Amino acid sequence: MTVPTVLITGFGPFPGAPFNPSGPLAQALARRRRPALAEARRIAHVFPTSYAAVDRELPELLARHRPDVVLMLGLAARTPFVRIESRARNARSVLFADAEGRLPAARAIVPGGPSSLRPDLPGARLLVAARPARVDTRLSRDAGRYLCNYAYWRALEAAAAEPARPRVQFVHIPRLRRPGEPGLRPTLADLVRLGEAVLVALVKARR
């Protein structure tokens, strides 16, 4: 049996979010030693939160590693639950600059292109797989108009052009719960548990 290759990505800080837990989560998931993932070759990568970095680094990562599964993670600080994104929209904000201070020149990612791109695996299957982790997780149809949505679009676009069609999924995570903070926001350990469940489901679906 061929050993599956899994690319797990997160993002660094960006304006308004000096700490982005998606990067540490991606790195933690790549290090975990779970039997269901023991045979998977896992690569973690943390993008600088800039359009230029995604355009430069994502194609190089896909070409070098030829992943079977791409799990992309990003921060949705104002959402208190995990969001499994069911589509990437052909849209980006021209009002919010990236971490390099740059704004997109156009609102559409691909002018004249489709309104959205969708992953091959239905999000409902990932939602079922995530339940044992006991982290509030919901389906989402709106990945926003910032770097998360942009990276998701570019990864789905690249996957569609590959004969092997790697599985691509984006998951938005909330801000972490601080020590002593009330409420239901998850800890990093909670998100690692949730991320493992999603990753196992993606790898099994790819086989």
C-alpha cells in the first residue's frame, strides 16, 4: 500500500491577531503519533499571512511533496466554534490589508471565473468524524474574503488540475481559551484532538 502524504498548513500573525494558533496546531498535528496516521508522511507549513506568500509557497509545496491530502487551518477569531468550510468563494476583500500591508487589486480571485469551488469530500462526513472529539464543530458556507479563503481557492484550483485530485479541506478554528477564562472556546489540546479526527477521515477517504 502506498504511504499517503499529508500537507498540513496554518498561518502566522496578521493585523488584529498577533498570535495565530493555526500555525502551532498544524505543527502539532504533523508530530502526533496516532496509529491511524502512523503510516502517513506528514508535512507542516506555516504561511506568512500575505497573498504573495501563498502565491509563492503553495505551488512549490504542492509540486515538491505531491500530497494526497491537504488540510488547511486558519483563524476565525470572532467565531467561538470550529468551522468546516464547504466552499471557497471567488472573492477577496479590498479593504483589509495582509500582513505585508498589501491590498488585492481586484475583488474577484479569478475575474470571470466560477462563483465558488468545493472540495470533493462532503463536509457532513467530516462533521460526523469530528463528533467524538467533543469540540463544537459546524459546517460553514462562507470562508470569508481574506487569506484563508484565498489559500483555499488556490489549493482547490490546483487540486482540480491534478489527475490524482488530492483531497483539500479548510478548517477555521476559533481563538483559544485563555487559562481561567470562562466560556466554551477550545484549548490547543482540544483542537489537536479535533484535527486528528478530521485528518484521519481525510486520509481514509483518499485511500
